[in-house]
Amino acid sequence: MRGNRSAASATPDLSAMAAICWIFAGIVYLLAETASASAFPNYSYGMNYISDLGVPDIETLGDRSIDSPLHALMNLAFLAHGFLFATAAVLMARARSAARASLKEGGSRPPLQEPIIACALGHALGMVLIAVVNGGQHNNELGLGWIHLLGAFLAFFGGHLTAICFGISLLKDRSSHLMRGRILGVISIVFGLIGILGIVMLQGDVRAVPGTLLPDGAWERIGMYAIIAWELAFGIALLARRRLTPLSDSPLTALH
């Protein structure tokens, strides 16, 4: 009984820390991107890639002029976002396990616990690779361009699949009987699918669709902003439910 009380008292703190990490990750990214884009002459959110903001050299890549005075800030934001995102997922996983133990569910592991952590760590690794190996011409000439592309793949799909796995977990958990928890599950899946659509269309718009529907930068931002929107929404929902609902009744605090 004493152990159950300890787990219950720890859960709100863990879930609140996870929420703060997700919210802070989104805010840090958006502020850094806005500042870096403002300092970048003639930067276009539609035509330029996000990673153009992290290239240190003044050069031309394809038909894009690259000049990012705040490239160090953007690369630090990539690193910070990956770290905070993964930290939040691990904290949330611990909160879920503690909450289920406190509710006398035999310490059973919540659905999709390992895939959620794996996807979040994949996102973090991808953000590290993007920051460390920028997408500039110098790295391309050194044969390192594939590392940057691998980082982008991991960052995007790791983030999207984290949201989708959280959503599926909320819907699959048999004890998730509160409607608001299920609504958040559906919203999480929708954000993840929208993000995947953006990245798939980034690759397929020019190749598969007659006429370009959106420029590359727009599709890429649909992919990234889906992650940002999800983590902000999920973090705010966690904090709101922790404040308004007792632990045993909250599907968002314990995700149960």
C-alpha cells in the first residue's frame, strides 16, 4: 500500500515534467526558427528548407541562396528539441507505469510503451544528426549528405510515429474509459498522419503529381509543424488535466 501511494504521488510530478518538456521544446524550436529566418536574407518559408537555416556557409544550393547568420542558434534548437522531446516521452512512460501500479493493476505495462520510447529516441537521434551534419554543399562534397538525410528521416518519422503510438495507446488501453482521453488519442493519430502526409508529399509532389501543389518548403513544414502542434497540444492537455482532475480519474495524467 505504501508503495502504491508513493507511485501515485510521483505520477503528477513526472507527467507535469513531461508536459513542460514538450511545451518548452515546441516554443524553443519556433522562437529559434523565427529568429533565424528573420536574419536570413529573403528567406522563404515556402521555397527554403528548414535545414537551410542551419547551414553555416554562404552559398547556393540548387536554386536556393543560403545565408544564415544565426545558423548556430538553429542547430542548437534542433539539439534542444530532440533532447526535450525524448526526455518528455521517457518521463511520460514512467508516469504511466507508476499510475497503473498505484491503481492496483498489477504493474502491467501500458500499451505500446517500448515503441513510444523507441520512436521518441529516433526523433532525438535524427535531430542530432541534422544539427551536427548540416545540409550544406561542403558536407555533400565530403559524401556526408546521406547522414543529413538519414537524420531528417529519423526526426520526422520518429516524431510522427511517437504521436501515433501515443494515440493508439490511449485508444487501446481498456481502462481508458473517459471520452476526453479517447479524443486526445484520435487527435494524436491525426497529427501524426498529417505530418507523414507532408513528408510523403515532399518527396512525391514533383515526381508523382501533375503540377506542383505546394513548394517543397511548405510540405516540409507541414511535416515538422505537425510534430510541434502535437507536442504543444499534448503538453497543454497534460497540465490542464493534472490541474482539474484527480490522478485516478485522469486519462491524460496516467494515460489510462
